[in-house]
Amino acid sequence: MHETVLLPIDLQHPESWEKALPAARALAGDRGVIHLLGIVHDFGSSMVATFLPKGYEQSVLQQMKQSLDAFATKHFPDEARVQIHVGHGHVAETILKAAIRHKADLIVMASDNPDELRSIRVSRDVNAVVRHSPVSVMVVR
């Protein structure tokens, strides 16, 4: 079993957690802690940010935290076994930094099932995490 499991999810896409959540729970066992990570994507350009209302970024980060809290309450009856984190930036980089910061010994992520066009490729972010992660990564399909 793993002591510290990082589970990055996208609340707007249930496929990012429907299979990964049970896998993370199983791999954490009875004692492990799951670090639930939601990521607010970076806009990639300061020019884009100038078109957004003042305080927009802070508002989105707060909404993500509230949504993750509600998700955790619904899916984790034992609150001591889950910690909530909100990241901001490039998805793969944020996941890798969170794994180091929280001393994760495993990252659990979901990936789309490959089809003929993507037969040897997993999603871009999952691929980047798998290639650069300092810890083991479980890709759930």
C-alpha cells in the first residue's frame, strides 16, 4: 500500500476520476492519504488576462477549492484520509510539483482509452507526467 497518493482530477470531466478514484482508494489502503488536486489552467498569456474581470483568477481558484471540498465530502466519508489542493498553471508541471511538495509515493491519473488514431499515445498531460515523474504513476483506463 502507498502512504501518500496524489489524485489529480478535473471536476468538469468525470472520466478523469470515475475509475481513478476507486484505484487511488485501493492503492492507499486503510492508512494512506489521498491528496486530491484540482488545477486551474494557466491562460498562457498576460494579454488574455487583461480581458478578464478584476479578481477573476482569485475567484476561479476559490470556486475550485469549494468544488473540491464538496467532491471530497461526497466521496470520502473519512475526512482524515483526503487533503484538498488547488493548483494553478500548466497541468503536467503542476501535477509534478504537487507530487514533490506533498511527498507523494504514487500518482494516480485517468487516461482516455486509445483508439486507432492514438494507439501508442496517452493524453498529452498524462504522457508528460509519466515521462517526468520522480515517483510511480498509475494510469487508469
